[in-house]
Amino acid sequence: MGYFLVPFVWELEQVVSWLWIKTSLDLFQWFKLEEVYSNLYITKCTNKSRRMRGVGKAISTWWKYVMGGGILLLLLLLIIAPILLFSNLNPMAELNPIKKSYMSLNLEFDEAFSFELFKTSRAELHKIDDSKEHEDIKKLEAGRRADPEQIQVVKFPSFSDSYIFFTDNVRTMMLQMLISGINAVIDLTYTFNLSLIHISEPTRLGMISYAVFCLKKKKKKK
């Protein structure tokens, strides 16, 4: 029976046998017939150990518990373990808080020209610290599903990290492109650097941190 475990050995034997034996069966019928003979032989070998138990004798209770219970526990483990592994009940699960965040605002013309209008990396990171902030986040779908202790608020300043300056020629070119009807797109990009390495969601143990970002208004001096 060992050659059944070697890939394609049984199939090669059947093809060679069909080539040299005179038969009215086609190749596929020959395969089906030989498969029946093979299953009967395997059943015959398996039943040798069962004859020792006696014909019609019931299987002992302890063996049913060992065999059936072991398989049942294994199936339950395969079903429940992934759920527990990626849930909040897992004591080994780690939060994945945001360490650094960036935001940029660009003006693009048909993806041919891009002008940077705003760029900052000086975001304030903190957890929810007042009830109004909590109510605002609860309006979001992610905020309703998340634990408030796991939500981070990301506040970006209203001023750029560097001074944005356009020469007269650049401003004239931008104005001409707008007048000529070229599509202009405002591209807002934000990036979060997480504590853990960001890989695909099904394989990462750490939970994703929910983040809400907003522009911080600059207070006017009276």
C-alpha cells in the first residue's frame, strides 16, 4: 500500500497496464475499475484489525470518548482559536497607537503639475479628554464601534511647517491653466506612522488604532 502515497506511481502503473492488457474498457473506465479494486484491497487490510474486536461487538465507550472527543475538541479549537486570537479577549493583543502623523495639501493640474500648498508634521496626539469630543467621534461609524480608550485624536495645526512662496511666473502659469479650463484638483494626503510594523490585516496581531484628525483653528488675538 506504500506506493499509493507516492505521487503518480499508481496512475503510471494503470496507464502502462491499460496499454499492454487486452480490454474493452477505455482508459477512464479502466481507472474507475482499478480504483474500485484498490479501495476493496485497502478495506480488506483495514478490517484485519477489526476482526479482533468481534463481529457485531459495540465500540467501547472510552475509545469513543478518546477518538470522537479528541476530534471534536480539535474542530472546536480550529473554529474558536482564530476568533479569540484576533479579538479583544486575547490577553496577548497589543494596541497599535499612532506615533507620528503628517498631512500635505497639493494643487494638481491634470496630474502634470503639482504645487504644494500646505505641509505639516506637527500634529498633536491625545486621547479623548472631554464629553463633546467624545460625542463628535461617536457620530462616525468607526467611533461607534471602537472602545473610547483606543481612540486617538490627531489635531493638525492651521499653519504649514515651511513658508510656501510662489514666484510671479508660477502664479501667472497657475492662473492661465485655471482660465484655460484645465482640471484642477485639491489633493489632501495624511499619513500615520504606527508603533507596530504595518502588514496585512489578517496576519497582524496588533489592533489598528482609530484616529480622528482635524485642523486646529488659530486663535485670534483680541
